[in-house]
Amino acid sequence: MSPDFEKGGGLLPAIVQDHITGKVLMLGYMNAEALKQTQETGKVTFYSRSKERLWVKGETSNNFLILKDIAEDCDKDTILVKAEPQGPTCHTGADTCFNEVNENPITFLNHLRDIIEDRKANPSDESYTASLFKKGINKVAQKVGEEAVEVVIEAKDDNEDLFLNESADLLFHLMVLLAHKGYSLDDVVKVLEGRHRK
């Protein structure tokens, strides 16, 4: 990564995005020193134009932004920071500096997919997911069938908690089955999108 700080007179805009939800949390400015400190400490650091010094986001509130990934744009004059917020990002107490709520439950599935893939690639004896992969495709497929039946049973009753928990179990085990076969929910969504366009 080699941003062109000269283009911005030593400062470049740094867009901060939640690494899970994808929401834009804030915009700050970085100089080369702020970028270096961000990469070295893992805490997003900016250059404060008003204070004329480096500024670690959260240094007074403890609402740090923990670095997850960083990239530059095609012109090397804008920085994209993907981070995990440790509380509200805005000084007003709002989730974002654009007064948006930082949530998108569906995007958690991407995070869960990554965890499942990690358990497949790096199994451990303590992981339930890794134990499913170890048991093989037949056991994983069987679990999907069992969970589907339990969803049907709970759908006939009025216990919201049981129905939603069984639905979560079904979705989780389906994601494990897809991963076992070398696919993900993204592939299923593509099929649905293709059907929708017809």
C-alpha cells in the first residue's frame, strides 16, 4: 500500500466502514504518520486538523475503532479503513457520524460464513463446526434434515422462541453443508437473483 499523500498536501481522506455491516461510520484524515500508527497499533488513528496532531479515535471515550483491513483507492488518494467499533463512533453518541444505525443483521451471515470456512480449513477439537466437517457429508446432510423437521414441528405451534431457534439451527447447518460441498449462501442467492430476473 502506497497512498500518494502529496496529492492532498500531506493529508488524505480516510473513510471508515464497519467490517461486518458495511456501514460508513465516519470520515477522517490521515497523514503518513497516522497511517503507520494505525497499522502498527491496530487502533485507527487520524491527523486532527483542528488540534494539529495525531488523534486516536476513542482516546477520550474509549470508543476505539479496531483495524480489520485497510486499502487505498485506484488513484491512491483515498484510504478505506474497515474497522470494528468499540462503541458509538460519533461524539454525539450516534452509531455513525451520519446519524445512521449501524446494523444490518443479514451481513452477519457473511461473518458466520467466514467462521465456518475457517473451522473447515483450521479444525480444532473444541469446535462443534469442525466436528461436523470431520463426521463427513452424510452426517452434515442428516443434521440439515433433522433441523428442517424441527422447524416444521415448531411452525405448527405458537412458541416464537423455539421456532426462531430451530430456524437458526437449520440455517447454520445448511451453511455448513454448503461449505462442505464447496459453496456458500452467496451461490444460493445468485440462483434466487437469476430466478427473480426471469
